Amino acid sequence: MANELPEDLVLQTLLSLPVVSLLRFKCVCKSWYALITRHDFIREHILHHRSPSKKNKNALFLLSRLDKTTRDHLLSTLSYQTLQVSLTQPLPPPYFGINEKVHVFVVGSCDGLLCLSDKYAWKIFIWNPATKETKVVPESTLRRLRSNDCGFGNAIRFGFDSKTNDYKIIRLLRVFEFDPSVLYYKGKYMYESDLYSLRTNSWRHVDSQPWFDVPYSFIYDGFMGTRTDTNGMASWPAQGDCEYILSFDMSKEVFLRTPMPDKRVIGSGLYNWRDLFLLNESVALSVRNSDEEQSDFCFHIWLLGEFGVEESWRKIYTLGPLTGFDTVLGFWKDDALFFGSADGRLFLYDSSTKEMNYLQIDGEPMTLQLITFMETLVSVKVGNETEEQNNS
């Protein structure tokens, strides 16, 4: 019966269906299975459900945290429309070689894929929660530390290269040349960067040294909070000869530096905490100022108009003073922002009414991450893995 339907009608019908239905309909017949698993169909399905009329309807929030009671790493799915939890599940055990006692965080989300890592970015895996597929990312062997080197894999991002239709992971390894006669903060630091391609399932070197041409430079890649991967650009807050955002273009495979707003306006980073998050698919900066007692905080929100252009920053509003909140986790709609509290609870702040509402979800302090997400059929399998799966 399925084979008797016109091909165009079958295609348009299947494109309109959610992922959960398509996973069931793969079993209808061989021709439907072949269509649903085709790369061009999967890409068209993403674009169809990302259209302006369907975008918010199909969007979800994923909240990652460490459970206070069980100490399990949990992932909850929240409806974008209602913020109600529809599913809570553990990360795939046993975290694929990651010690269960080590904090696992979400590196990023792209086209229905999640990239997860331990906090030092040595163990990495990719997971599609909708299809349940997982993939362990091979360890990079590009950098071999010398006996007097200390290495910290403290900067990692995940994104999509639209030019080659490839998913990539960029990792910066901070290398400190150990000298017992020199204080650590006066020592010599270097950054080595390597790039992983899901398509080739391999790592290769990317030159990043021109962006770290000062004696001391540092990438602030916290083990919590949000990720700012947008339009193929992955970003970190950074400090060198000045404060700036370091971004990596996944398609051009180049780094780009954007100075932060003048510190005479936003204050020194030594006293005011900075967080990056996404607001309407643009990079936003939250600058947290505290009072003399360090009890109340004001959050100043800035929006970046164009990468590489310092003058494109504009301040859009100030929130607070607020008590007991650590960081801005993300943006919802109608100027509502998600906040993480100092005791690990998730709140929604309405900037128009100035009301802070507890969403009845919590975790260990400093472990909350909120990620915008859309279910897709994108496979984490590559090369021979795909062939083996199709033949099984």
C-alpha cells in the first residue's frame, strides 16, 4: 500500500512528521527506510522544521545537571511553549569511559546532536537523544606533552560546517611550560588547537598561535552554563592584552577576535563576572556586578551585532539587584531569562514584571546547563559504521 502512493506525496508527508513517527515508519517498507535514512532527506527535514512558522513549535530545551541525591548526570526535556518537563533520563552510562565521579558537561548542541565531555576535554562523545545513537570520539594524538609541560584541555566547542555538511569539534589545549623557579602566573603559556571532523572521524591541527601572541592569555571555558555556538561560529570569553571574545569559524577554520565592551564601561573582569549566552541567535554578554557585601547582584546584558567589531556591542538592559543568583543560563521569549541560583535551582526571570519564578527543577550547584534543542534524525555514524548499520 505504501509503495502505491505518489512519491511526492510520500516525501511531503514524511517531511512534516516528527522524529518519533519517522523512526517507527522506517519499518513500513524498504523504500521508506531508504528515504528516511538518506542524508538529503534528513537535511531537508531539519530545514522544514526550522522554518519560521514551525521553529518555536518544534524547539525544546534540554536541562543538564548533576542530581543532588543520586549523583547521576541527568538530562530533562522541557517544552519550549510551556516549560513543562516531558522526559528526564540519565546520560548514556557509563559515559563511555568517563569516570562517573567526574562532572560531565554539554559541550554543545547542533542539529539534534549533543557533544558531551569530561571537564578536562580528554573524553568526548556525541549522542543523538532522539535516535539513541552514540559515538565515542577518538582521542587526539596531535599534541604530546614534554616532561616539563602541563596541559589543560580547557576550551572545547561543537558546531556545524555548512560548507561541507560536517559536524566539528574544536579544542584548545593550554600548555604551561613548567619552571620551578618561576611563579605559575608569570610562566610561559601556549595554546595548541586541534579540530575533529565527524565525517572523517579524525583530528587534525589548526593554527591558533597568532591569536595568543601575548605572554599571558587565558580562555574562560567554565564547566557549567550555556554555549554560544551560532551560525557556525563557536565562541569563548578570553583575556590577553585585553578582554575579548575568541571565536572559531567552523567553515573557514579560522579564529576571530572581538574586543569586549570598554572596561571603563563594564568594569574590570577581576571584580565583575562575565557569561556568554545566546539571545535570539546572537551572542549576548552578561556582566555581573555585586554590592560591597557581595550579596546582591546586578546583571548588565549586552548584545553583539557583528563578530570582530567592538563598536557593534550595545547594552540592552540591566536586571537587578538580585540576591542568590550565579549566572544567566539562557533566553526564552518576551524578554524572559533563565537564571541558575547559588543553590542549584532553575528560575525564570520576567524583565517586564521583574518577577523571578522557580521552575521546580534543581541540581548540584554549578552544574546547571540549559540548551536549545530540536530533535532530528542526524546520525553519528560515519564511513564503514553507516554501511555496517545498513547491512545489519
